[in-house]
Amino acid sequence: MRRESRRYLLRFKGKHLAPKLVLGRAHLYARGTELRPDAFSGGAETNEILAGLGFEIVPLHLAGAPSKPLARRRSAREPQVATVLIERSGDFDLRKCLSATDGVLTEVARATKGEVVLQFPGGWLKAGQQRPGRTLERVERQLRKLLRAQGGRLAMTFGIDGRDSKDQLAVAMNEDGIVGMGRKFFPTKDEKDDIEAAADFAAGEGEHPRIAQLFGRRFYLAVCYDGFGIKKLSGPKPGVDAVLDHIHGFGAVGSGGSGDVLFARHGLAGASQRWGVPVFGSAHFDDRCVPPDWPSGVLWKGRKQSTMKWTYAKNGIAPTGTLAFPTSCGRAVVRVFAPFR
């Protein structure tokens, strides 16, 4: 069994090391025995452990790039988070969604300064009956080009569905490509038999970690009902700076899928209460306007109590600005937050 890295390297003090080798040797110093290569998995499992300790994990093709600060160091200007809410009527194809992505990135770049993480809704891109990986391979270069066109100060996360929604993923990208990916781990009762869920809440997808490092901050990638799942978790917290929950959408008022208030109270606020960090939600609003008071960013404040008693007035975070403009996929309402300042 070999431990040469095929896709990622650990970058430390100007050197590049195979993550699996580092973890195996670390066990030797900690426990007295070196882990055999076949004793544990490489890829996402190994990368998440090392990233959680503050080490920088970089794609193999970027190993020669100038070294960036370790993940736990903060940039001089803390990143902002922009939640993208779309007033949608009907479904849209990949071409229209990519065009809308370009428009949103351009508008946010014009209206903001500093580094911004843009969060698009769940299922923003759709792979139809194919697995999402094939579609991601086609669009990654184009999305990287769009991010680079804005000077590298923007990053983005988005949801992508595949195999008729059997696959529901959240993806994080910067100008260098994909830096994080996670699959829905907490499906609803109605979709439990139809969704291929993640093994657990910490599992990444392929060789990508679940926790994305963007501009020196650690973002947990959630998909839709994962916010409710975080609320129910027990055990140690993962040490993230924020949760980005990519919600698929809410139907018209009075329809079966119009639970935006329920989602804010138990999904967003519940996750914030459990992990003690701000939680952001992006979503489609089908055949309806975005409710002006719906909180796409939530920070739990106050004593421990049931989320049933939580109201919008108790929210501990508010946007610093809001943009609204048309796109090829419907009217976009983008709220910009400064959660780390």
C-alpha cells in the first residue's frame, strides 16, 4: 500500500507532504506505533482531520503556488457572507443558472469591498439523471474563470443535485477550484428512502473535506434539512466559524412547502444554538417574493431554551446591506453580512 498523495498535499513551512503519511507518523509519536496505510482511508477523512488542526491542505496542481497562511490565521479584513435568495418561477437549465451566477458575482463585486463568500441556494445547479461529479467537471473551469475575473476576492458555495435529486450536495469554490464538498446527511422522513445520504455529518465527498476553508475562516457545508440535523447532534462541536445551509426552497404561502418560518426557527436558529456560530441560509422562493423579515443569517443569543420560543426579534445578527436585481433565473435578493467583525 502506498501513501503518495494523488490529489492533495499538506503545505507547511514551505514544504509539501503527503497527508496520509503525516497522519500515520503523527500516530507514531502520539501512541508509539505508526499507522499502516491500509489501516485508514486517505482523501477526505485524512484531510478533514489535518485541516481541523489548522494545517493547510492544497490541491496537488497548486503545490508550487506561493504559500498561504495556515487556516487558523485570520486575514486583515475579515470575509463577509452574502446570502443569495432567488424569487423563482419554474425550473431553469444549467445555462441560465451559470448566466445568473455571473450576474450575481458581478453585482456583489461592484457593491462591496474586501473578501466575500457568496452562498447560492440548494439545487442551484442540476445534473439531471447524471451524478453531480460529471456536471461539476464541466462547469468548474467556467466558475473559476468568473471568480478570477473579480480579482480573487470572491468565493462561492452552491448546491448541486443529481440523479433526480438522489444526490444532494453542497460545494465550495474559490478561484483555484473546489475546496469543499458535502452530501446531505439528514434527509426528511418522506425522502429518506430516495436520498443517498452521507455516512455522517462530518463526511466529505470524494477527496473534498466537508469543512471549506475560505479566506481564513472555516465554513461547514450543509444541505437543506441538515440544519435540523445539526440541532439534534450530540458530542463535540467541529470547530467551525459558520454554517452555510443551502436550502432548496419554499413554495407559495399556504402550500405544503411554505415552511420558511419553521425552517428559520428550528433549522437555522437550532443549528446556531447547538454549535454557537452564525448560520446562513440561501434558498429559492417559488412564485412569491422573499419575505423582507425572513432571516437568512441567524445568530443565537440569550439563554438556552426551546427553539419554539425563538422569534426573529431575538436574532443576534443583521445584514449590513441588501441588493436586489433581476437575473436570468428570477429576481435576486442578496443580503451581505459581516459576521466576524
